[in-house]
Amino acid sequence: MVEYLDIKPGLSIPLSEIELSFVRASGPGGQNVNKVASAVQLRFDVQNSTVLTEAVKARLLALAGSRATKDGAIVLFADRHRSQPLNRDDALSRLAELVRSATRVQRKRRPTKPTLASKRKRLDAKSRRGAIKTLRQTRPGLD
């Protein structure tokens, strides 16, 4: 039975492409933290993914930053919760959000020219400011 991680309608990653390993968490927790492997280390090989396009792969690796390895994989570490299932769900939801944000294509900015009214407004403000500064000056012989 193949399960999928749903990213958005029309895009889901098979869980067979995601490697989950459980390790001991750091931080407070008493004896429980020393005995139970509740933290989750998620590894997703982006370069060898069958469901993502090349453009999405490139954006995903750029968004991942330090979480991306040199060989094109993303490694996430989840230890927010004390239970293994909650940490597993947390890691998977963080991966889904990362992939979701990589699927959004940023619109290119079209350069625009300032309007004539905005040019006039800027020049009027400059001349008003200049007039104020001129009035502040002390003129020799007028005092």
C-alpha cells in the first residue's frame, strides 16, 4: 500500500521517497529523553524525486538553504514534541509547507515610470523644503 504526502491538489509525494529515522531528542525530558527515540530525522532526496519538476526542485533547494545537502537532499529534524508520532507529523507537515512554497512561482516585476503628478509633487516638496532652509540662514548685515 503506497501512501502519499499531500502537498496541494494535483501534487503529492509518495512516502517511499521520504526516509524517516528516529533518534534520541536533546533537551529536557528526564529519563524519558535518555530511553526513547522520539525525535525524527526526515530525509527527502529532491534530485531523484519523480513527482517534482526541475524548476520546483531548483526553487525547493534554494528555499531549503542550510537544510539542503550537497547531493541534493533536504534533511529536517523534528523534536518539538515528546511523542514520536507527533514529531513525525510535524516533520512531514514542515516538508509539505516547504514544497508548497516552492511550487508558487513569483511574478516578475514590471518596471513602471513615475506619473507626471508624482514628479510634480516631489519637485514641489523639494522647493518648499529649500525655501524653509533658505529662511533659516543668517545673512550678514541684516542682524
